[in-house]
Amino acid sequence: MTPRLPLIALGVAALLAIPTHAALRDLAAARADRDAARTDAATPATGIAAATATFPADSAADARTRLAARVRANAAHGGVLVETLDPDAAAPASLAVLTLRASGSEKAVLAFADALERGRPTVRLANWRLTAAPGGVRLDARLVAPWRG
């Protein structure tokens, strides 16, 4: 056995130490990220809707009435005709849900929908559809808004 063999082994080990150190550093970072994600997942979630984003109402019926009044006011302000506005009886207790059919010029209907979505309290258009109608477009949508008593 020559004295060169231990020196060669020592040189190979030194060359492998550099990528090994980088891999161990990456592994430590990945474990820290995993632990942070576990901590975040274990933290209880806060309320989905902030108090300012909900309709203040005495009951679900009152919430639907307030939502309908807001929809009609926005429609009148924007020159949009509300053809139908019906409550959805199958809505969850914490949501005011209405089925809307409105029509008008394309620009007016889009501005009306945008005003509903951007306004406070929050109203979301779920399952909506725009179709061509005589003189403009028709919006069929399901309006959903959280409320608090």
C-alpha cells in the first residue's frame, strides 16, 4: 500500500464536503419552512368577513331586504333595469342570497356589477351570466352577501 492512497481519499473527501455542506444547509432551510407551515396551519383562523364587510341586520329576512334595497339603488343610479330580484330560500343562515336579472346597455350593466362588487358591505356575484338582449345585455346572477345580527 502506498502512502498516496490516504492522501487521495482525503482529497476526495474534501471535494465532497462542499456540496454536502450546501445540501445540509438547504435541508435545514426546508425543515424550517415546514415547521413554519405547521405552525401557521395550527393557528386558528380568524373570521372570514370583517365587521365592516357585512350587512348589519336583525334577521336573514332583514339582510335580504337591505341587500335588495342596495341593489335597486345602484341599479337606479346607473340606469339599469332590475327585471327580477328574488330571495334564495336555500341560503345558509349567515348569508343573504338573492337571484337577480337586470338589463341595460352593456356599459351600464358592467358598471352596475362592478359597483356592487367593489362597494361596502361586500356583495359577490356568484354564478353570473351576461347575454345579449334587445338594446343591450342581460345580467343573470346570484348575489351573495354576509350579514351579522
